[in-house]
Amino acid sequence: MRAEGEGSRFLYDSFDAANARIEANERVLAERWAALDFRLGQIDQALERLERRIWVGVYGVAAFLLAQGAEAVIAAATR
């Protein structure tokens, strides 16, 4: 900013406009960064939920196979 009495205001107006444009771009960039961070957090949570579901499925299949094996052993033992 200029002090009073230091030359014409027209010498500094273009710089003020450039600074305002830079500040506006910085605010837009900050908002975009916050939105990106929020979206990445949502994606991370979705991946964690998906991983949990996959492991539940794997454990379910393993439990089913163990139950079938136990049933086969019991059926063979009772003959």
C-alpha cells in the first residue's frame, strides 16, 4: 500500500488489482484443497469399510469350510 502524498494513485492501482487477484486465487486454492482433503477422507473411509466386508466374507467362507470338514469327520466317525 502507498502512503499519502507519494505519487499518483494510478501508479499503484494495477499492483493492488494484481494483489487482489493473487489473494482470490489463494482463497480458491485453499477451498479446493479443503474439498480434496474432505473427498480423500471419504474415499479412505469407504476403502476401510470395503476391506472390513471383504474380511468378513473371507472368515465366513473359512468358517463354512471348517464346518463342512467337521461334519465330514463326525459322519466318518459315527459309521
